Amino acid sequence: MRDYERYIRYRTFPTPWCPGCGDGIVLKTIAMAFADLKLPPDDIIVVSGIGCSGRMPTFFNTNTLHVTHGRALTFATGIKLARPEKTVVVISGDGDATAIGGNHLIHAARRNIGIKMILINNGIYGMTGGQVSPLTPQKFITETTPYGNIEPKFMASELLIAAKASFVARETVLRMHPLRQVIKKSFEHKGFSVVEVISNCHINLGRRNKLKDPITMTKWIASRSVTQAEYDKLTSEEKAHKYPVGILMEDKERLEYSELYYKHIVPAAKEAAAKQSAEGK
């Protein structure tokens, strides 16, 4: 057995994902990062919401929680505050994280709570039939934008940087080794960390946009992935069609939320309770 396989629950296979889906790459890469860090499976909690990526915790041999749409970060926040010593990982798709769950995403970043989030961006609501998402590229045809998407997409990682997340990275399913490394670094980071993974949905997005197989669609992703240095040299119009990859933000100075909570709030609450008890006698 390879080291990472101890983190995979093979008895729950096969996966529900379409052949060629990038979710399988993300699953394996996360397991490899767990193995690289030698994390005990009992000390890991993997939480997900609804969507294709929401099924992923089923296949991890760890503690897992599958919750309601857009609420993975709220459940994970409760777990992290109750058990701050545990590694709490949230896996969300672009719809789950940035549409119904968008407000929770912003405030998890603002608080800098030590949750490790993998945000799988395939630009579509894949599981429910291919509706437009906040991260669908402009002009793309979807089930709900049959004449092309007229809305500009969110740049999720840039949104997170603006919301003060202390670790933000973006990678693609094509670059498995760099993806493994940034996921590992995000797990080592103390505060709120997010790795946005650009993935393919050639079935519900690609086939409507002349990208109908995984090879064609991943080549399209590769053509739009650039380093941050390359991205900085582009014009505003050129930037609209590119994704900078790599570590985009790493702030090691900010204090993590659950540490602050146990340092300040818990002692203050205990002191107030003791004072109230003494006054009541």
C-alpha cells in the first residue's frame, strides 16, 4: 500500500464522477498531502456541502461530514472552535462556495479561522445539470444562459485576498505536483487557507462550448493559466481571460481565530461566570 492510500476509503468506490472529471485528481492529491504531513486519520475532519465535489468526503478514510448547500464553512467553524487541535478541511465547488455560501466564505476569511479549504472551480453547477455559477466565464453557454453568460465571473482567489484570507493559492488539475505542494503548504498554515483548483467539467460546461472531452478542456485550462509575474504584465482585457497560479497570498503574522477565542473569550467568560456565582451567594 502506498502511503496516501491509508487516507482513502476504497470500500465506497466507485465514485459518482464522470470519466475524466478532475475531482478524482483532487481527491488523490489531498490524500497525498495528508501522507506528506503524516497526519493521523483520526485527527482529520473533512466537511463538504452539496455538488459533485460535495461527494468527496465519502472517499476519505477520516472523520467526515456532508452538510447542507453552502453551509460547509459554518459547520466546519463549529468543529474548529470545539476541537482546535484537529485538521479541519472543507471541500466546496464554485457554486457551493461562492453563491449560496459566499457570505460564509467572506467571513471565514475575515476571521482567519484555521480551516483548510479546497475550492474546486469548474465554472458550473455540474451535479444539478449545468446551470451558470458565479465563476462561469463570460460568454459561455450553460443550461441557464443559452445565449451566453453576460455576467463577469468572480475571481475567487482575488476575492479571498480582499476579504483578508491569510493563505490563498490557485492551481489546476493539470499541474498535479505543484497542486500537491500548495495543498500541503495550506494544511501547514495556521489561519484560514484556501486553494482554488481550476478543474474541468467537460460534460455540463465543455460540451456546450466546443470543449466536449477532458483533453480538449484541460488544454483550454492550460492556455489560460499563467504565473503571477506573467499575469502582472497583461492588459486589463487580457487578464479577463487568464488565471494566475501559485501561492497568491501568505500572511504568517495574523493570529488565528480559535487561538484568539481560547486566549481571550473563554477566560473572560469563566471570570464573568465565577463573579456572577460569587455575587449570587
